[in-house]
Amino acid sequence: MTPQQFTDKYNGKTVGYPEGKYIGQCLSIVKLYVKECFGINPPPSGSNSAYGYWKNFPNPLGTVFTKVDNTLEAKIERGCIPIWNTNVGGGYGHIEICTKGGLHNFESFGANWGGRHCHFETHDFKNIVGWLKPKVYNPVVADDPILKFIKENNITEGQLREGFAYVKNETVPKLEKKVKALDKKQVEMDKKIVELETKYAQKEELEQSYQSAIKTANSKIIKLAQKSDDMEKERDDWRKRYNDKNVEYNELLVKKNMAKAKIILSDVYKKDLRVLGFLFIFGGVTFISQRFLNASDFWSVLFGGIANYIVFRVREELNKEGYTEALKK
């Protein structure tokens, strides 16, 4: 297969190599190019990167290619494989297939540069370390592809006629058209997936921000709850102190009232005793005066005067001290 046939076959498609793996990667389409246009099994890069095809130049690439350094004198040609250094591709480098050479820029065919599908791009030589130049195309592969296909797959006449009908009815072009439409939709879906992934990352970042804010709020709530507990404990302590002091005050008040009651009773008792003493004296004097009244006028007058004097003094004393006031004490 020639480079022209190869680009016609894969233009606009998203492929992977081995089949189903590394889909849309730049090295996948180059490995298919090596296999289908040069008849060798493309080796691994040795570093899982496009730049590995230059740095490691793994076998059997050396059987069909020659390494050419990117210099001012060197000129890239159609069919060469340009390789970018690790300054591009996120450290993995980049690799494509040259379709039109030049001294200042060139056209190439590849993937994962401006889209994962296979397409043409124009590049300058910035970050290009060099290219792999074909020695010769595999003559077996370069034979008539139709005859080669028939021979290798033992195609019968009936199968050929059926294939001819497909060609006549343009079944294959129609299918290819549908495939291209599907590829276009796939590219659109890839873009949408990238947008959704970006939105998802933004939502995750926002969620982490919310979680951080919630964590901070919870921490503040815990601190406030602890402070509230401390304040409640302090309030209980002050309440206990108040109750203790209140009990102590009541006890002192009771003692004071008891002492006051004792004082009042003591005053009352003293007054009562003084009154009783006065009454007892008055009664005694009266009794004696009556006894002596019958005996002698002198003694009657004397004891009558004494009795009146005692009554007078008792009255004066009561009026002066106030018996009722004494009782109030």
C-alpha cells in the first residue's frame, strides 16, 4: 500500500493499534502505516510514548527506516515519519506521517493533534527532533492489492461477483459515507464528553468547597456547644453558691430571731418580776397596815402611808417604762 492509499483509507477515521486499544493516539496510526505500507509488525516504543520511536528506535524499524536529524540542511520528504520531542504531548512527544515536504514547513497526516480522528495538518519544525526516512517500500505489499487479497483469502468466483455487486450498487461508498457521518458524530460526542468532564470537575471542586465550609461550620458549632456547656456549668456553680449562701443566710436569720426572742422574753420576764415584786410588797403592806390598824392609829397611818407610796412608785414606774412596750419587746 502506498502512502496515498493509506491516507485515503484512514482520513477522518478514529483508529487504535492494536485493534480496540490506544484509540485516537498518534502512535496508533503510525504503527498501522508501518504495518500496511512496509510489511513489518510495528514494535512497542519501549517508553509508552511517541518519542520512544526516536529515542529507542526499536527493532525492526531499522530494517526499513533511517534516522535523520532535524538540521537546517535536512529536508523532510513524503512518506517520512516526523517525531516531536517531549516538549509537546504532555511529555510523551508526538509522531505523524509526512504527506508533503518542505524546508520551512510541511504537511503531515496523523491523529491527536487538533482532534483524535485522522486528518491533515501543516506544521513548522519547532520541537521536531528528526524523522524516520523509508529505505524502500515492501515490494510484496506494493503488489496488486486485489490479487494479493484474493490469493491470501481464497476468494471464490461467487464471492467476487457478490463483491462486484457491492461495488456496482455503491454499497461500500454508502457505508463509508455512513461511517464518516458516524465518525463526525463521534468527534462531536468526544467534544461533549470533554465538556461534561470539565463540568464534572468543576462540580467536584464546588462540592469539595462546600464540604470544607460544612466542616468549618461543624467545628465552630462544636466549639460553641462546648462554650455553652462551660457556661451552663459555671451557671450551675454560681447557682449552687447562691443556694448555699441563701441557706447560710436563713440559718443566721433564724439564729438572730432566736437571739432576739430570748432578749424580748428576758425583758418581759424582768418587767413581770418587777411588777410581781411591787404587787407582793403592796399586798404585804396592805395586810400589815390592816393588822396594825386595829392595834394603833400610829402604825396604821405609818403603814398606810408606806403602802400608798409603794402604789405611787409602781404606777410611776409602769408609766415611765411602759408595761405594754416591755411586752412588745
